Amino acid sequence: MSASEAQKNGGGDLTARIAQEGVKLDAWVREIVAWHFDPATGTPFWLDYAAKLGWDPRREIHCFADLPKLGYFQDEWLRGGPVRRWVPKAYADRPIYVFETGGSTGIPKSRITLDDFRTDYSAFSETLNDNYFPRGGNWLMLGPSGPRRLRLAIEHLAQVRGGISFCVDLDPRWVIRLIKQGQIAMVEEYKNHCIQQALTILRANHEIKCMFTTPKLLEALCEKISLKKAGITGVFCGGTEMTRQFHRFAREELLEGADFAPTYGNTLMGLACNKPFDPADDYAIIYHAPQPRAVLQVVEPEKPDQLVEYGKWGRVKLTTLTKEFFVPCFLERDEALRTPPVPAYPWDGVADVRPFRKLEANVVEGVY
């Protein structure tokens, strides 16, 4: 499918809106680069980085297409400290959170933040259907806790919608350790432990209507309880086990009339929303990043400056653009199909995200 053919799918004004979003993105890139490389407001890491470049990014980076001039972001830069090198000088006196990735590939990557997670989840809140994710409804957070941002993010999501979040205690790193040791029976036992925590909350008359969980945990929970009888009307679900097959299974077998909101998120990017459900997509999971705060591209694995054609597989490339955190041209450990813009999100999407096969042997996904 060509870009022009893809644009026709969204109606007559989609081409113009795509162009408008491109102009907005370029302007935002200039603002973010100016912020992070300004000696007064900038991030110590990026100020040191610029000193080694021999040129000023504020003068040379004019648009999104210029960002590769900075080179590719290396995830090793986020493994280990000092973490304050990532705090922009403008925020040096502000309270700082630190979130970590799962640690499935070594030392966890650390990301500082102030309010980005609130901004991301407040925006996501506006995409939810109030009939299924009712305002004032309480939430169950059945997912990873500890140093990951999901705990605080789901709490904020519940609070901004007028509800209260109830959380389980779940440590994916223990699961990863058990898997590496080949203790699969213990993995199942730990999963059951997490499910029992969720069942205790759901049976405690807390009037919970909404839930976040992962595909594996959703299926395990539904083996023990009816979501409909438990009062659940909306399920927000994320994780690398999200496939077309699971999407269909969830809608047709597990949800019992509840709405389903799949998402693709991580500590570095934020939260990519799913394209509004359309049976014509054959249950594809199609995500669109929260531009201009983050951009997802699908690129040729051996030529990451080159986009693949629409409908083709490639490696996912992420660029994060907020005043708290700047990550240009980061090659994710995921691969996906490139999908065209749609009216709700007039920029490229990524579909059927899965672990990048060249790296898959080194990754343990655990409970996800």
C-alpha cells in the first residue's frame, strides 16, 4: 500500500491533517532540542553530549528529519547512574520520580520523570468510553508494581476519572529469575498468588468497574471468576503477549460484554493508544504514539534511517520528546507492521508488535 492509498482510507481531509501534524512535530522538535541543549535549562547528559559533537544542536536540528544527526540513542546510557544527569537544570529543585524497566536484559534502564506519566494517562483517559469505563468507577491494577511507572500511572488514571485504584503486589523480576532457573511450576504458583490477590480485592465489595492487566493475567483471572459477575465493565490491557489471536479471544470469550482497550506502552515512550476497534482490521492490534510527545516508526533493521513500506514488517524506532525526557532515535527490542494514519491519529501506526526476532533469544518476558 502506498502512502497516497493509505491516506485515502481516512477521508478527504486526512492528507491535510497529516501535513499539519508534520508541521506541529517539527516545531515541537525545535522547542525540545532548544530546551535540552540550553545551558540554563538543559539536561546535563545532553549538554555533555553536545560538547563532544563540535556543533550546536540548537542551530543544526530544524525538524524531526534532522534528529538522526545526533546519532542513535543507546539503552546502555540508561543502565546505572548517576541518574541526576538526566534531570534538566530547569527541574533541578523539583521532586523527581525514577521508573525502571523490567530488567529482563540485564541492569534495568532508569528514567526520571516529574509529570509525564500524569500527562500521558490524562490524555489516554479522554479516549476511554465512559459507558464502559465510568467516571467515578474504581479500578483494579493487576500488573507489575515496584519501580515501574504503571502503579502510579493507573492510580492517576483512576483518580483523574474520579475513582480509586486498588493494586496487587507483583514482582516480574522474581518470575524472570524462576524462568531462567527452569522452575516453571513455581512460575505458575506465583501467577496463582497474584490472581488470588486480585480475587480477594474483587470479592471485597469495593465496587470496582475498571481494570488494568496483561493478557496472561487476564486469561488466568477469567479462569477463576466471571468479569460480568464481578462488575467489571472495562478492561485496559497491555503487554507483549497482545496478539490478534488474543484480541479476538478476549473480545469473544473473556470480556462478557466489557469494553477492551489494548495499549502499547513502556517506561521510555509513554502510552500508545489503540486504533478504534474495527472488525475490518481482522483484530489487528494497531497502536499510534502520543505525537508530538513521542513518535513511533517502523524501519528497515539493517538501515534504520529508512522506513519500511506500509504493511511491511520492520524494527520499531522510538523518539521521545518531552521537556522532562529526550530520547532521539532509539531502536526498540520490538518489531511491528507499519500502518497508515487514521482520522483519530493522523500519523503512522504500528501493528502486531512482538519481540524483535534477532533479539528474542536473549529476552525473558515473564508474566507478560
